[in-house]
Amino acid sequence: MPRTTAADAAVAHLSRTQLRLATTRQLRATGLAPSTTARRCAPAGPWQRLLPGVVLIQTGTPDPRQRLLAAVLYAAAGPAPLSGTTAVLSGEAALALYGVRGAGTHHADILVGAHRGLRDAVYVRLRRTTRWPPTLLVEGIPCVRPVRAASDFAVREPSTERLRALLTSTVQRTSCHPEDLRAELRASHALRNPAVRTVLDDLRAGVHSIAEGQARDTLRTAGLPHPLWNPTLRTPTGAFLARPDAYWPFAGVALEVDSEEYHLGVAEYRATLRRRLRLEAHGVDVVTACPALIRDHPAVLVAALRTKLAQAPSRPRPNIIVRPYV
């Protein structure tokens, strides 16, 4: 057992409030001697050095939140490392904290001032900036807002698929508007990347998922008329009817992209059938496709939609109210 010191109460407070993490500067401020810290961080000791100048006050493997907070503590300067004024989490790891699907925490992108002399360390990637962002405390970790995190991710991401997945999920999960995202992408110069421009065009059109984006690419390549994406359909009395993934108002044809993952449960499957029946009952002709079909057999989807659209003049147009996605 380590020898108890008078500083241990203050150390215990740091441990409780900072996910069992502390900087060596904070430990010195409690009165703990550097030699005591070194002894406790020895191979057989109860603590460990997670990053230069950052101590994990426990044994065992740190969890993702601890790794991310440690990255901020490593990069922060001054007596208030959690203030978000000298170091803040951004990029993909920040999106993960916001619950964005597909975002990982393997690396921590930390924004610091443009003239800081600090270097990258282990999994910490420093991103110098002259545009210091507003910050929020998310699960105890200083983070930029979702739009800035998404923009900082997009600047360096070469994969169109990953861009589509994470930017689309950011808009869905965090309720940020595509125009706010566009402004941030422009400010960070991410719009120089053609893949970013393509994904942003999808989002502004109302595309809400990877599968919808793939469907949009397929329809445009095939030369089909442009539909409305995720419009709101209402009955003549104004009651909500449905929000199909794509809809051609001139033809009364809807495209529903039904994910196999979403339909794993009986309740979800029944809800989808009820929605489809409501649309059919109001005269909407529904074409259904799953993401795998769109990806692997696009010609089948195109043929079905082309036929439905060609048959539209012979059918009455649905008596419904259509409100485009805004």
C-alpha cells in the first residue's frame, strides 16, 4: 500500500471530478511530491502515466472517455485545463461523444492555439487553429459543437463513404441544419474536397442516410427525374400521412429504403407495413428497396421506378399535401 500523505484528499477530489485523471501540475498543486507521483506510477504502483504529464489514478486499461479526457489534459495550458480555452476535443472522437453512429475514438484530435509548441503524442493529434470555437462539456470532456467537430473531421477524411456516413449521422443525431454545417465546412476550407461537396449536396437535398445517398447517386446516373427527399406528406385535412425517403409528386410514386437492421423486430416490421398501407390507401404507389439491393443490384431498382413513373399518367394523382424537406 502506498504511504498516505496530506495531499491525498485533494488528489481524491481530482480523481472524482476528472475521471480518475490528473496532470502532474495539478498533483504538485495538491502538495503531492513529484517523487511520490513517480513512485506511484512505477510498474508495480497503483497509478500509471497515460500521456506525458498526465496520470491515470488507477491500474488497468483506461476506457475511451478517460483516453479522450487525458488527451485534452495533455494539451491544455494554464490552471483550468477543462475550461475549453486552451485545448478542446474535435473531429471524429468528439462526434462519437455526441452519439454519431460510426464515429470512433481511436485517435483524439485536439484543437490548440496556432502558436503552441506542443507535439503529437501516442494517439493525440494536435490541430492548430486561429478560429477558436465555442465549447461544451460533454460527458465531462471539453468538446467543440457538432458542426465544428464534423467539419474538422471532413477536412482530412479521403473516403466518400465515411464522409457520407458521419456527416449524415451528424445531421440526424445532433439536429444541426445542413446550412449550419455548410457554413462551418466553408470556414474550414473543407469544401475544397469534392467528396465533401457531394455529401453536402445530398444533405441539402434532404438525404438522411447512406442508403438514401447511394439511391440518389443511382437515380441520377440512370437519368430518372429528381424526386423530393424526405418530404412530409399530409392528407387533405392536414393530418400527417408519412415521410417517404423519396417522392415524385407528379407521379404519386414513393421510394422507401427499408434497412434490414431496422426491421430486426416484429414491432418495427409491422410499423413499416402500416406506413406502406397508409400510403397505398391514399393512392401513393410505393417501391421498396433495401440498402443491399441498391448497392448490389441498382439496375433492378431503376427498372422498377422507371416503370412506375411511366405508368403515372394512367393513374389518378393522390389527393395529398406535399411539403418538401426544409
